[in-house]
Amino acid sequence: MELKVPLWFEYVFFGFLLFFFFGFLLATWQERKFAREAEYWPIVNSIIVEQLFASADPTTYNFKVRYEFNGAEYTSIAKNFFGMNSENKYVGDDVLIKVDPKNPESCVLFC
């Protein structure tokens, strides 16, 4: 006896596959666009205020940092977007970040 899968199930399954595939492509495209923009942001010195766990394998951290940009002081989360080694950085350490000049509250780790 052969087990038949209903046609509607095949359509739904194929639809989910397409949805996740195009979602993955869109996310990848947005990350690359962000990386290209961040490449030209100015580099600023900052101080780590808080260490925030980002991922386990490899262990990666984002940091809440305090920095000055264009005469104003900011505190924001510097994402470890470029996958830099962040295990040996602690609260109170100086770190270099790249700051978005259009939105100075947005920054990423540089070193």
C-alpha cells in the first residue's frame, strides 16, 4: 500500500521553503549592505559600560559603551558585527568602535 501525500500539503510545504529561502537571502543582503556602510564610518574611542552575551559558539559579546561623538556623549550597544574576538574585553576597558555619522547612537565594534 502506497502512502500518498495530499497535493495541498506539497503546496504548503513548498511555500514554507520559499518563504525561508527568500527570508535568508534578504537577511544576508541587509547584513552585507550594513557592512559596506559601516566600513566608512569614523572610528571613535569608547569605554565598556556593560558586557552583553551575544552567542555561544564561538563565545561572542556585544558591549554597552560610552563615547563622545561631535561634542555629544552617547551610551549605546556596540554590536560585534564583524565577529571580532571579544572574550578578552571587560567593563572599564577602552575599545574602538565605528559610529554611524547619520545616527550617532548606532555603532559597531571595530577592534
